[in-house]
Amino acid sequence: MGKALRLAGLMLVMLLVAAIPAGADTEVKFTTILTAVDPVTGTVTGDPDGRGKAEFIFDTDQGTVCYEIEVEGIAAPVEPGPGVGSAHIHVLPTGGIAVNLQADFQPDNSDEFKASGCVTVASDLLPAILANPEQYYVNIHNADFPGGALAGLLSG
């Protein structure tokens, strides 16, 4: 009887563990292709020779946005103004900065630059971005194109 009781207890524990939700997935990933097209105007205002890719992980539990950005064919990414940052997530249609990514681009090859990191985001902003990613875009600034050399919608 002791063996049957232990087996029943083990089965109960296994059922309880299986019934516990694995936890809500707090990470949402986005990948976007970066081009010279300005998402606000829909026209080419950036560097037509450039291209890139940006990958983001939005973690609602941690309140962070982590990113990996690779760009090529453009001049070195720099801040368009003191303290502004060289890469941002902006909101449509205004183009206002929603998240300063505080990116520190490093040269990879002669015309390739990479940046990665994580930033803390206001708790009310993450749900807004995740609910409407098509209303947000990332752009990369440099001296030649201070308004944005490359950009891409989060949803696309």
C-alpha cells in the first residue's frame, strides 16, 4: 500500500506541476529592415546607399527594450544634437522620440556599424508599443542625415 500511495502522490505532484502555467511570455520580439525611406513621409529622405536590420526584445516583466542593430553603407551613426542619441524608437505620425536607445555604434568593417544593449522604458509605454507596433519606428542618425539615415517600422 505504501508503494501505491507514493505512486499516487508522485502522480498528483506531476499533475499539479503540469497544471501550473509556464508563466506569461513577457518577451516580444520584433525584427525590422532599415532603409532610406522615412516612415512619416513615405519618401526617401535617408541615405539611399544604406541598409540595415534591427532586432528588438521588449520585456514587459523587466520593463526593458533590448536591441541589436546592424547598419552598412552609411557614415558612422552619431547624435544629431548633444544628448539626443544616435538611434531611437519614434512614434508616428509626429516623429517624436518614444525611446532613446542610447546606442553606441562600433565599426565592424569599413562601412558597417553595430550596436546592442538594453534600456529601461516607462511602464506605460511598453504596452502602448506592443498594442500598436505599426505606430512606431526606429531610425538611425548620422552627420550626413541628421533627420535619419535609415529607418524601419517595428511592425514590418
